[in-house]
Amino acid sequence: MANISSVLLCFSLVIFTSLANAARTIKPNIANDSQFATRNYTKVCDPARFSDLGLDMKDFLYCDSSIEVDKRIKDLIDRMTLEEKALQLGNDAMGVERIGLPMYKWWSEALHGVSDVGGGSSFDETIPGATSFPTPILSAATFNETLWKVIGQAVSTEARAMHNLEHAGMTFWSPNINVVRDPRWGRALETPGEDPFVVGKYASNYVRGLQDIEGQETSEDPKHRPLKVAACCKHYAAYDVDNWVGVVRETYNAKVEERDMIETFQKPFEMCVLEGDVASVMCSYNQVNGLPTCADPQLLKETVRGKWDLNGYIVSDCDSVEVMVDRQKFLGYTPEDAVAQVLRAGLDLDCGKFSPDHVANSVLQGKIRVSDVDVALKNLYRVLMRLGFFDGRPEFDNLGKDDVCTEENINLAIQAAREGMVLLKNEDQTLPLNPDEIKSVAVIGPHANATTVMIGNYAGVPCKYTSPLDAFKEVTEVIYETGCESVACKNDSGSFPAMQAANSADATVLVFGIDLSIEAESLDRRDLLLPGYQRQLIEQVALNSKGPVILVIMSAGGVDIAFARDNPKIKAIIWAGYAGEEGGHGIADVVFGKYNPSGRLPLTWHENAYVNMLPMTSMPLRPIDNLGYPGRTYKFYNGPVVYPFGHGLSYTTFKYKVEASKKFLNVNLDKFIKCRDLNYTQGVAKPSCPAVLIDDLSECQIKIDDLKFSVEVKNTGNMDGSEVVLVYWVAPHGILGAPIKQLVAFQKVFVEAGKSSKVDFKLSPTKDLGFIDFQAYNLLAAGTHKIVLGNNVAAFPFSININSH
């Protein structure tokens, strides 16, 4: 174990606790030999560092910044032996001291703030914490693309500041962009919800915030574009079962239809790569149609690396290569077979030691070529070059402790929490409460004094906490009762004190819900109900409350609270997600009207009966009629719900007026393009040319005009507020397999009371109005399409006529 003095003198490129052999001390990203005791190096290619190693940097072309980057990388790789190359293919890349290459720890996390999960980043007296923003499910509820990017910028600035102080790496395996296909999934808190378009938009904006350096957002040579930090979109692909009635992610085989793969499971990743220019993609544990994702060349090499042209590296979920052999028993593979297959498939880095331990033998056994190993290393070192691992990144050198947990970032965390709050119910305009009239509030529930619950998982150490109890105390007198000591709420022993408190206060705020003991990584839910005696306690307190009752729910996935929705004693309901370190301020600011709520649900809140209709392992999104399985997500399910996707109220009212530039489109095909058939419901008249393959239009360079329209949003109430304009596309009537509706655009707009604001939209028919048919063709259909705003607040038809040659 390294001693304290040597740890303090280590280099600043990735956090590392110590090497067991203690032959040399290694701290953050650069290995530091025990022979130097006075120097702190912030980059690999420092002449003094090489001198301390007994080397001359001039002898190493990979440190000559005047040379083309790829030639530098080749020089570095060519200097390594096979065994040395293999040792660089794990998340703890061991480095090669004899050529001046230090160790690097690839695994850091930044899901909603810099985390200490993974070992690449850490907290102590020097950096006691970092800003913990709301978990992604609540940030997604803001539907604010600018906010998503700004949060990413704040997180990466704190990461770079911590990096300079030897407390953070530069490669962060975030965000999680798997779609919440089933409401029972335990990792819903980590994701932006159930809609692949929203998930993709969140991913691309958050990634841009993390990665982009101002003024260098684009480049003629994107493979070498400088990076602030490197993000990673995970877990690819069709991963959304963790641990459900004995089915676990490590051995689960997701049986996925191609159309679902294209339009749902791959869509966010495609957007993350093409729009976000993410530097990494992580493949998942599960199999897809019998093939482990990390071993599937069609998923990795052909799609991520080929079709989408990833500018970065592909990494496995931790130990997933080993899982192929030890748990999946895939094709009876030996370790050498497995590491060969994943490298051929396009994997570059193994989160684990399996590849470093077995790649050399795999080459010696003739199962893989050294050149395949070299390709992986090239992809990895390109990213490190872009980050300044070798040459430094001077624009961030001045960042330090004062740039972490800044007042600006804490205020941003408050704003994000406010914007994510979703007002589900507000009978009789009970909210906002007037602090001049409400002199006391009973704050009751297992989450009334929540702290760690609000930061979810992959959380690190926050700057501070403001619990709901803390925030309400800043506004008025508070009477506090837990009611239940935990969300399990195993008995009703706290009911009477809670009822007494509610009977004594001018208003009652009930803060209930679930937490990581109910929904988490490796823990899927069995039902959608509040645990234990929570419902009974809520109803008892509501019945005995002297003043209005407001119910606040902390959760990621939806909860069946139809009983509260329909209870006239419960006047208002707020969904607070897991709102980060400043979640208490977010809740209190909405309750007392300091902020007018504008959040919208990023997933459907189902009735509990829904989960009894189909197993979690049924992967199709569309209904399976012969089995009686309903569809999934708002796109394919139209049954009863507690609250629908996109639901959210305001303290003011809005009115829409739509102006469209045109409401029809003629598509004239040439002789090289054939009409495509579609299946319709019985009795629906079929157009003479039902559809056209969108790829055919692109290849034949047939220009299709955009659909442009504007929405005038008028605030017809008495309070300033923000409105989320949700734009849905509805396919022509009767097309089998088409979604019920599909979100194609959204914008958030602030409108002062009594005033209006105009929002412009532009839709591409080939990009936004197409759908995937049962043959996995991407088609543009003829007929009358419909553009719908919000929950049918406004709508207009748009006709497409396809004329064959």
C-alpha cells in the first residue's frame, strides 16, 4: 500500500488507490514511480517526467506534438510487446514504464454529477464533494434541451477541476440511455424515460455538455476533435431487464424483432453517436437473439463503428466478456475464444481483467491477430490524445477547488429540481400555497427529511443536502412526523402522531414513495404499488387533516396512486422523482409558488393491473393479440393509466394557435423507385401507391420539402410560466403496426402572464414522419397524416400523395 506522502505526489490523469506490489505509486491518470518524490505531472509528455524515469523524451516519437496524431499512436503501440499490449485492454490499463507510458484508470461515472463509482474519481478532505443534480429521469421531465447541456457543462467543469487536483479521471461512462420499456425496470431513475426520441435528445445534449470545448464543437477531422471529458452512452443494446423473478441481466436473452431494434432500442444510441458525437459506447451483458451484445459484429463493428461512424472506443459492461464464458457458456467458448470474438466484433476495452489476462494467449493460439489488438489500442489512444492525456489541455489548467460546488452550480441544481417537478393534480387551485395565509405545515412521511434518497445511485458525495423538511422550515413553521421510519412502512405505529400533526397544521404535505430498496440496478419491481402501510397512512392523514393535503411522490418509475388521484381530500399531487441534493428546495418552491411547475412525465404511469397482463421478459413493443399482451409505452398502449406520458399541470393556463406553411406534399417517384405495400385494417381504402422506401428517396436524391409550422403559445392565466409544447405525429388511419402516436419534436417556452410567444417547428417527412414496418423497412406512407400538439390541445392534417412513375 502506498504511503500518504507518495500518494500526494502522484500524477493527475486518473484516480488510483494503490498497486498491491507497491513498487511504484500511481495516482489519478499518470503512473508515478517511487524514485521521484517531489514532482507532480499533469501530462504524459513532460520532459522532466521522462528524465525522472531515466528516459529521454526526444527518443519517443509519440510525444512529438508536431507529428500527425495517428503516427504518434502507431509509434506508441509499436513499442509494446504482445503481453504489454494485452495489459492495456482493461479498465485499469497498466501502462509500460520502460517506454514512459503510465497507468490509466478508464472507469469514472458522471450520471448526474461526478461520482466516486468505478475508482477513477474520489472524494476526501481536498475535494469533499461535487454537485449532485437530479437523476436523469427527473431532468428528462424538464423537456429542456438547453438545461440538459448546461448540466453537462457544469459536471465536466467540476470533473476537470477535480482532475487537476488528482481526484478525477477524464473518461466518464455516462449517460445511461436505455429506454424504459417496462414500468417495473429497476434502473428507470438512471434513464430519460420511455420515448426513444426524448432519450436520444437528452443523450446528445448531455454528451455535448460534457464533451464539447467552446469554439471546437465541430471539426473537419472529428476523430481528432479535442474533448473536455469523454462520455459514454450505455448499455447497448436491448438491455432493460435486471433481476425479475429469477431472470437476471447477465444471462438474459432478449428476443427482439428487427423493427423494435431499429425504432426503439437502437434509436437513442444512433442519436447519441450522430448528434452527440459521443466518444464511447458500452455494450451490455445480455444476449440479443442468442448473441452476446459485446460479441456481435453486426451490432458493434457494422453499426456503431461502421454505419454510425463512432469517433471513439467501444467498452464492455463490467466483466461481461467473462460472463460469456462462465455464466452464459456461450458456444462452449474458452477464455481465448471469447476475447478473440469480442475483438473481432469491434470491442476495444474490457471493463475487467478478463481480456488483459487472456488476449496474449489467444494470439499465441492463433485465434486472433495482433493487428486486431492494435486496432483496439489505436481507438483508445486516439481518445486519450483528444483529452490531452499526453500533451495536456491548457485551457483547463486554472480550474481548481473553487470551481467545484460553486454557488452557480448549486443554484443550477435547484433550478433543475424545480423544472423537473411534475404537478399531477391540483383541485380547486389549491396550489400554490400562500405563505401569508399558511402559517404552519405538517410535513409527514418517510421521505419528509430525505437526503441520500434524492441523489439516487451513481451519486458520489454531494456538496450538501437540502431536504424537504429543511426547505419548508425556511418558509413557515413545520410540524414533522415520519409516519413510517422507512418506505417499507411495515406497520401503522406512526399513524396517530401523523394524524395529530395534520389536524394541527394549516396545510399538510405528505412526502411518500419508494427508493433504491424497491427500484435499483439488479432489482426490478414486482408491482407498482406503494409499499406496506403507505396507502393506509396517506388516506388516514388526509381524512384527519385540518387544511389542504398535498401528496409528494419520490420515485423514478410510475406508482399506482389512483386512490390519491380520486380522493377529494387530497387536493394536489406532485411527482418529485429523485431530485438531487437540492430536491427539498425544488419541492418547497413549487408548493409555495416561488416556481410555477412545468415538468411533464417522461414515462407512462400505469395502473398496477398492467404488470399482471404480461411478463417483463416479453420484448415486443406492439400488442401480442394471441397472448393477450398489451402494447408498451404510450406509442403502443391505449388502455387505462393513472397518468399518461407527457402529463403535467401548471398554475397558469395556455392556449395554442397553429399556423402551417402547407398541409400537403406531392412525392413524385422516378422509374427506379417502386411503390411499397402496406397492411391495413379491414375496410380501409388503400392508396394506389401506399408507401415508398425512405432509403430509395435518399439514394435517388429526390428532394422532399420540410413541413414548417409555428405555434403561438398564449399565457391566458395570471402567473408567468413555462410551457412544454409536445409535437406528435399520427400515421394515416388504418395502417397496421403504426404507433398510436409518436413524439417528433418538443420545445419549452417561457411566457409572461397575458402575453404570447411564438415557437417555430420544422419537420422532415423522411426523418420524422416515417415508420418501421414488420419487414423492418423504413417507409413514408401516403395518406392523411396528423400533427397533434400535447394532449390534443391542437392538431392539423398533413396529406402526402405518392405518384409512381
